[in-house]
Amino acid sequence: MSPIAAVEDGTVLHRVEDHVSWITLNRPDAGNAITPSQRDSIIDLMSEADDTPSVRAVVITASGSKFCTGADLRASSDGTETASPPTGAVMRMLATGSQRLIVSILDCQKPVIAAVNGVAAGIGAHLAFACDLIVASDEASFIEVFVRRGIIPDGAGAYLLPRLMGMQRAKELVLLGDRLSAVDAHGFGLVNRVVPLADLEATTTELAGRLADGPTIAMGLAKRLLNKSLDGDRDSALFQESMAQELVTRSDDAQEGISSFVERRATVFTGR
């Protein structure tokens, strides 16, 4: 794997503890606006988590008072005026940039938690929404900032929001661009838990520990079925379910789950 630049320069922090990969955006002075280097490093770290059997859950969070205020547009420009990009250039930029970032989270076979400490705007909001569970501090908020800039949501925003909160609420959030508090986001089904900021890390650690102790293969397949459930027809969904069940019943964790039930003892999953 190529060197992870943003980890090397400290703008992304990374550690693995108790089978949990912690990824932390670390540009608090810039509101954790995400640079291309940070984006690519997160993608690399998600791939690494996927490929490492000992990693069984992932947490994405940020240092300072903000989670991620969006893409750092200044980091993507050298400050000179350029002609309009050729047709197709923007599509390619999104496909290899923000969309690739979101897909790396959605397709990760390990459960991913967002620990949102403060404002999450634009791609920062979508970074959180792509995660399987969201724990937000009571100081967090979410903003679909795109309409304020005269553009449309990217980074899979129009794909994620209706699935998470329903079409009418999604349209309200996108078309008005209003700030949504963590409490309101919880009420709309966008956030799983809202806790005091001082409790954010402890709550996330406890939840990540539960996921890391679980049957990793089964959870990865269940995640895939859930993510695809709204994209296809019933027959396809049932076929995918049966195929996933065929696979998971052959895992060590499935055998352990059955054995521990029969033997009336505590279950010890290994993620295999």
C-alpha cells in the first residue's frame, strides 16, 4: 500500500485499539474542512480496515470543536484563474473523489461509527451519514450547505438522505440549507444517539467495542443486505439474503454461536 500522506503529516490521526480502527480528522484550525490528501488517506485506511482481519470495527471522528465543515476548496486550487473544465471533468473528479470516499465507507465489510463532535456540513455531513451508526454530541449539527453556494449535493447526498430520513424531510434539508441540530437529527432518524460532548468518546468506545466483539462476517453481510435493500426488487433481495445466509453459516462465528447456545455458555466471537 502506498504511503498515507495525511497520516504522515498529522492531518489525519490513526490508531488501532481493541480491534477498532480510529480515524480522526485533525485540522481543527480549518474547521476540519477536508482536503484531497485527507480524503485519499481515509479511503486508504478504510481499505486497510477491510483487509485486516484483526480490525473488526471502524470509528471516524475529528479533533477540535467541528467534525467537518465540508471540502476545503482552497486546497483544491492553486489560486490562479483557469478556463472552464472540459465536459466530463467534473464527473470524473466526483467519481474519483467524494463519491469514492463515501463508497469506501458504505462498502466496508466492517461496521463503521461516526462520532460527530460538532458541525458537519456538506461532504462532512455525508461522511457521517454514510456510516452505519452515528453518535453525536449535543453540540453537533448538520447542514446541507450546497444550496447556499448555488450547487447541488454531491458525495452521494441525494442517495443517502431520502433513505435515511424520507423524501420530504430530505428535500427540506437540501432545498432550504438550514442547520439541523443533533437533537432534531435524532428525531428525524439521522442520528442513533445524542450525548453530552464530554461523553462522546466514552459512548463511542463502548459501542465500537460491542461491534468489535460481534460476529464480523455476519455483520458485514447484514450491512450489505440492508444497504442494498432499497435499490432492487423483492426477488433479488430474497436471493441475496439466501446467498448471504449460505455463506455466513459456514463461518467460525456461526458455529460458535450455535455451540454456545447448545452448551449454555457465553459466546466468544473471533471475527472469522
